[in-house]
Amino acid sequence: MLIIKEVKQIRQKHKRMGTRKMYELLEPFLLEHSIKIGRDGLFDLLAANQMLVRKRKRRIQTTYSNHWLRKYPNLIKDFIPKGIEQLWVSDITYWKIKTGEHMYISLITDAYSRKIVGYNVASTMEAVESINALQMALSSLGDARPLQLTHHSDRGIQYCSSKYVKLLQDNGIKISMTENGDPLENAIAERVNGILKEEYLEHYEINNLDEAKKQLKKAIQLYNNERPHLSTSYITPNKVHSQKSLEHKRLWKNYYKKLNNFTQNYPVNLSQDLSNNL
């Protein structure tokens, strides 16, 4: 069937992309071939062919917060970014390679556009590796520095280290941290971790750090430039980030307030959803 063949081609790049995002990428193909099928129909078709994506559980603990270094309060409980470079979210995740070893990926994501602005992969979780990701993110700002930028992370020892904190403070960036072990306190960063690993990284046989660096760079380029997001009206992160005047509906889900009616209207759609919206 033509649709299944096209889905397989898309999955060659976006290995575990969800059906909602898949449908957005398929729309031009469906129109070109005069194929009428809705999103629910696509779900049924993929299910019948055993092609639906199943979620995986995290198994490795990458956060050590039981340390003596200073921990900072959570500044973003009621904060809704209205543009890029207002809120960066950071996290570290593991990546098991073919040899059985674990690589550790440090990511910094712009919460408004969902663009990964800084990253690093290493064989250890030393603070210097997270600092490398932060330096990349800072270099993306150029000479100009935003007047209001908050960096949010968990309370891991890497983010509380004196060098990491000093680099943030030297650039006038506010420091925000989670207050407990609830992943919803850093939901965007957690979700981006999952997307990169499940859709792009875990399907390749990587033998060493050099190969890991090359594959991570390729994965992030695909994520930033080609992957549509429900949370940004199916516009790619790089397009949202590069076109500051871009207008589309924004929804922002606030996990700190357990309300049934959680959506608000803004110029851009940034609904924060751990399972479906990113």
C-alpha cells in the first residue's frame, strides 16, 4: 500500500515519530495521490500493520541531588514565555550504545520554540560536559544578550556546580531549579529527551563516542528543522525560533496548577504535554 510505503520512508529518518506528527508529514503525499484518510484512520491502519509506537520506560538515574551545593528555587511555576530566549530548560539523559556502555547527553532547549540550542554527549556526567552544552547555547545568542532569560533545570550536581552557576550569573541569566523529583517540574526537557532517544538515537548501532557525537548532531538537526510539533501548531522548532514575528495559536499547559481548564490563548501554540503534544 502506498501509505505504508511512505510511512516507512518517513520512519527511516524519524524512527519513532508518533502518529499525530506522522499525519502532518503525510498530508502533502495524501493530497498528491488523492488519498482520503483521516488521522483516526491512519491510527487504525498503522495498528493493523503493527506500526504504532510504544512508549519505553526510563531505567537509568541521571540526577544526583543529595549534595551540599546550593540549590535554587523554582522560578517558573507561573511563568509563561511569550517569546524566544526567555526560558531555557536543561536536562541530562543516558544513551546505551552497542558496546553496552552509556553515553550521557546534556541538552538545553528554548521553551518557547522547542528548539535545542545547546547540546553535548560524553562518556561521563561530569559538570564540564553540561558546561559545554551551555556554552553552545550562549554562543547562539551572538553578541546581544536578552534582558530576561531564565535557565531551569533539576537540582543535579552538574547544574549546581560553581562553574556552571558562575557562567549563568556572568551572563545575567536567572537560575531556576526543580524542588522535588516530579518530572512535571521540568516537563519540556524530559519530553525532548524522550523524543531524541526514542525517535532518532536508539535505532542506530553506535560503537564509540565519536560515532555518538556525529549521530547526535544529525538527530538534533532533524529534530530542529524537520520534526513538526503539536505544541507549535505543527511548525518546526527552528522556524518558530528564527521567525520572531510568526503568528499562530499558542496553548500552554501549566502542570503546577491542577485545573481542568488549563489552556490560554497566546500568539503561539506552546501546549506542554508529556505524552502527545511535543
